Amino acid sequence: MELFLIVFVCYFAGSIPFGLILTKIFLKKDIREIGSGNIGATNVLRTGNKLIGYITLLLDILKAVIPILFIKMNQPDLIYVASLSTFLGHVFPVWLKFKGGKGVATYVGILFCINFLLGLVFVLSWLIIFFFFKFSSLSSILGSLSVPIFVFISPNFKNEYFFIIMFVLILFTHRENVKRLINKEESKTKIY
């Protein structure tokens, strides 16, 4: 019963579509009809309203941080189940016919909760790759790949399989971006 409750609450928290909510309230637009149609922060930035984009990013991170920190303090053995449930809630929200975001911001929140260093590994990898190539999608994919590599080579970390699963899920959510990158059709992202 406790496991079911944790999965349900974390999935629910992850499934809150902040990008959709904020663009409807403040911009009177449906984010699903703009740019890639994705509800995440990168697509919200495409509306031209950077403030709403960054607020979406922050809220998508916090919707992972709040429930997962609670689980970490009270049921630490279930942190990976809670993390996966939160991520899946963001990517496959029941209210949006299972068409959610790509999960990167939520994954950042998850990483910082599991271990602050893992969050830094992702963010630094993302920033370095973005600095050179200017593709948010490529930065997200390679940033998520850097985490299981770091966990694998570091003697202080375990559960590399969880991070491999998360990389595969992020790669899956970016499958259209990968096609566009291969075909040199992916658009560069302006984050400032």
C-alpha cells in the first residue's frame, strides 16, 4: 500500500503540466500549438517570453525535488521508484493523453535530490555541449549520458542501471530531435 501511494503521489506531482498552465494563464496560448508542441521549458522559451520559460523550468525541477526529497528523508530505499514515477508523470501525464514533456528539467531535479554531485555533472555537461553546439536537445541527450558514465567510473556511486534507464528514456523522448539533428534540420535554441 505504501509503495502504491508513493508511486501515485510522485506520478501526480510529475504530471503537473506547468508549461501548459503558465502559457494559458499569462500568454493566452496553448503551448501544444507552438514550436515543437512540447509542454516543456525549451518550447515555452519559443513563445518569446523568457520569464515564463524560466519559471516553467524552475517549476518542472521543483515538482521533482519536493516529493523526492520527502521520500529520501522518510523512505530512502524507495527513492529510485519515486524518481522514476515522477519522471514518467512528466513525460506521460494522464491528463494530456500521455503526451507530456521530454523530462529533462524533471530529471535535473531528480539528480540533485539523489546526489548533488550528479546534478552538477549533468548541468556542467549540458552547459559545455550547449556552449559549443547551441542545440538544447543534443545537450540534454549527452548530458543524460554523462551521468551513467560518471556513476560507472566513480567508486562512490551505485545503481548505474537506473541512470542508464533514465538516459534511454531521455533518448526516447528526443527521438524526433535525433532525426532532425542527423538531417541537419534541428533548430538552435536561444536561452538568453
